[in-house]
Amino acid sequence: MKFLLATLLTSALALPPSAALAEGPTSTERKFRGQVVTSGDRLDPHGEEAEWNRYLTKQRQRTIKRNSQGDWMVHFIAFLNAQIGSTACNVMVRELRRGLKPKFVENFIHEVDPAQRSIASKLVLSKDSFKSGKRYRVLVTRVIGKREKVYAKADITLK
């Protein structure tokens, strides 16, 4: 098995400061519900809700470029379609293959608050396990019983 340099760095909540105290889903959470917003650049929560929506829409990148070390740094904010209800979830990466079932590549365990509605983090995808020009699906999941529940997802291409 290849050694994979992969890290998952986390922050507790991906909301602009003014929305962090609000009750119920914010307009940003409603707009991006079930989606993982990805970028090669750091995504910083800031400003009022309308500014935050525009910022995420503008910063979203579905094609991630290789960094100077030859790996891919994928910054993301996952807007969950439901609360996780557990203290851990999986951030899973699968390779998308035309006409075939997606192929599992890597899984990252992520500690969360059970009531959390979004996750801000980053992944370092190693050139040993990931390939340039390939498409991948990033999923935030949790296994409940024998079934996998998907809370958010995004498709990315590595360049």
C-alpha cells in the first residue's frame, strides 16, 4: 500500500461571524445545502451574509491546481444537508470513472459537533495516490447501521 501524505485540518464552524450566533440555517447554509464548496485557495469566513454568499460563489473552484510540492491543497467548506448527529464523520474522496462505479481513493476521519451545520477544512492530496487530469468526488459521510449517509458532496478535477 502506498504511503499517502494526507491531512485534514479543521475549524469548528464555517460561518461569517455575524451568522455564527444566529438560530436556524442562514441564507448561505440554505443556498449551499448539501454542497462542498472547494478552492485551491483558503476560504475565509467574513462579512455579512450577502457578502459571504458572493464571496463563496466567486471563490469556488472545481479545478484544483498542483502546489509547489507536487500535491494538491483542497480547501473546502461543506454545508451539510442535515446535522451529523455524531462526534465524527468521514471526508471521503472517490475517483470518478466514466461508465464505472466511483473508485475509493482516501478517507479522512473528521471530529465534529453533533449539531454542526457546516465544516471548514482542507485536504492535502498526495501525488502518490491522486493523479493529474482525473476527476474526483469529495463526500462528507457517516455510516449509520450498514448504510452510508451523504451529507454534502462536490466534484473536482486535479490539474
